[in-house]
Amino acid sequence: MTLSRKSELLLARWKDLDLDAGEWLVPAENARTAKPPVVYLSIQVAEMFYIVAEYGEQRKKMLQWWGDYVDSVVTESKVIVGNFGDVG
């Protein structure tokens, strides 16, 4: 859909995309040509990138919520670990 090389797409970074303009500037270090190409994104491809970005944000929020939840459970249960010595 982008007519770019697979390796270029796998190395793509958000900072190289301008979804509002529908452009992706492939960095020189990722391009095979001397002049870094500008890939013009179709509306469908730009929409796919928007969906991926939204999924990434939701995933971050979910992982943060899970981490906070685990921290709260461990704190509330007051797990004690240590050497109790002789009991008896």
C-alpha cells in the first residue's frame, strides 16, 4: 500500500510521519537510495497509522493501570518476607 521496502517500513518511527500531510520521510540511514524518499500516504494507510497509534496509547494506559493495581495489592496485603528465627 505504500510501495516502500519492507525494511524501510519496519524501521519507521513516529517522528518521521506527518499523517496530517499524508507524508512519511524515510531517513537517509534507512533508505537504499542516496536521496531519502518521501512516501506519500494514501488516506487508507494514514488511517491505519492512526489506528496503530491509538492502540499503542491504549496499551500504555492498560499496562500502567495493571502496574498500579499490582502495586496496590502488594501494599494492601503487606506481604512479609524474612527470617523468623526459632518459633516455639
